Amino acid sequence: MLTDSCPTCDGSGYVKSRYTVCYEVLRRLKTAAGKGDGRQFNVYLAPEVARLLVEEEKASLEYLENMFGTKINIIARPMPVMESFDIKAV
């Protein structure tokens, strides 16, 4: 569940699964918001992970927003690999 077969090498390697990346994003958001790094965060990530966050983990995003008084914007962008993401404090 933590990894998927690599689409580039037809399965001879592994990459993080979209679920693993999703929970990594949530952990980093919690850390950044807890430090007071910003009142608003833009999260740039692969469309597959963005969809998972918005559809299946919406409650987790809302919890972080309410707990830290922040706004989290999920922005899907084509990424070189699904594991890539960027969190920017605005």
C-alpha cells in the first residue's frame, strides 16, 4: 500500500503510492501550520494526489484549517513524478 509499481520502468522499481504522498502532504501541512509559517498555504501537487486530498481527505484538510486558523488551497499541476509536491506559505 505504501508503494506502486513504477510506470516509467514498467514495474521493475517502485514509487510512493498516491496515499503515501497524500499523508506526507498532510503531515507537512500540520508541521508548517503549527509553527505559524503562514495563514494560508498553497499546495502544488500531482492531479491524482490532489483528487485524493479533496475527495477522500477533505475532513482532514478542514480539521487542519480549523485547528490552526489557516486556509489551504489544493492546486493540481502536472508534476515530473507523482511524489513531487510543494507547499508555499502565502
